[in-house]
Amino acid sequence: MRNKKTKKEQKMIQGPLLLSILVAIAGLYAYQYYWRPEINIKSINAQYARATKANNMRINFAFRFKNDGKSKTKNLKLFTAFPKWGFNGKSITVSPYDFVQNDLTDLLGGEETDYNTYKDINFDDFIQNHNMAQGIWLTLVLRWSSDNLVYFGRTFEKHILIFLTQGMKENKMIFMSQQVKERDFTHWFQKTEKKPNIFKVIEDLEASKLLYGDTSRFD
């Protein structure tokens, strides 16, 4: 009789304990979701500038970033590259000097910042890419971590594909930007100095399907 009573008491204890564990896990996930830092691009202004090297053209970029999350970022970085398309429509390459890293100012939750930079592109590559896609592509990777201990060991990344088309404003050559695709990733215990694999980024964004002026990319 005593053994049966003990088992019944154990079941009575296990029920509330399991419920408490489930509530704690749900609370932790809710807390993480609420405090997660979330970096987004609010605007991009791009304008032609005089190149510093022969057969190159320079594009000045003015980005506005915002932390749409709650916690402050740590090690906020921006990686940029112009993918170079092969004429066969399959190969995609990036010149090593073109895939560059910029360190950005860390942002509090709800805070915005402006960041100006430039990128040089070989003029022949620019013409080739423009002729193939009726514009040029820009690949962006935003990477950050959080100052909140609940995100210890985690690094967040946002992969973005931008399409730039030429235009004129106040007698100046500008590039109108359109964000075509975006994907979010979380990495565990990633080395901060490790650069993203640009070819994997291009694959993740399905950029190889956007060759030859495929207008369905905007559907």
C-alpha cells in the first residue's frame, strides 16, 4: 500500500514540475525574442564618383541602418561585394579585393546610424554585368552579436541582395537601389574575424537565378 501511495505522490510532483519547466522554457524563448537585436537597412543612396584608377569606376554609398530590436549590438560589421557573372550563365566569381569588411558603430535598441563608404568596380565588369542583368548586383552581409548574456555564443547575420539601376538626379548619375532578397542566419561560437563565404552567400540568396535580366526576380 505504501509503495502505491509513493508512486501516486511522485506523479503529483512530476506534473507541476514538468509544467514549471515548460513555462520556464517558453519564458526564455519569449525573452530572447523580445530582446534580440535586429539590424535592418532603412535606406541606400548610391552615386557615381570619379575613379582613382584607370578602367575603374567608383560608387559612393550612403547607408542608413537601424536596430529594430531591443538589446545593443556588439561587433557590428558590414561586408560588401559585387558578384561577377560568367558569360556562360553559371560561374559566379568575386575579386578578392572587392569583398571588403567595414566595422560599424554598435547600436542601441531603436537607434539609427548613417554610414558612408565606396566601392570600385572594373569598368569592363560593370558593362558586362549591366548588359547581362540590365543593372548591377550588390551583395551585403550584416553581422552582429548582442551585449545581452542570454545570447552568449551567438552571432547573427543578414544576407541581402541589392539591384542597382542607373538614373539621373540634378544632372548627377545615381543608382536607384532595390532590395530583392534577404535571409537571416544564426551561428554558434563563430570567430569574429572570420569572413562570410561569399559564394555560399550568393547560393543562399539564389542569385545565380537572376541572370540575363530575369524580371521575375521582382515578382
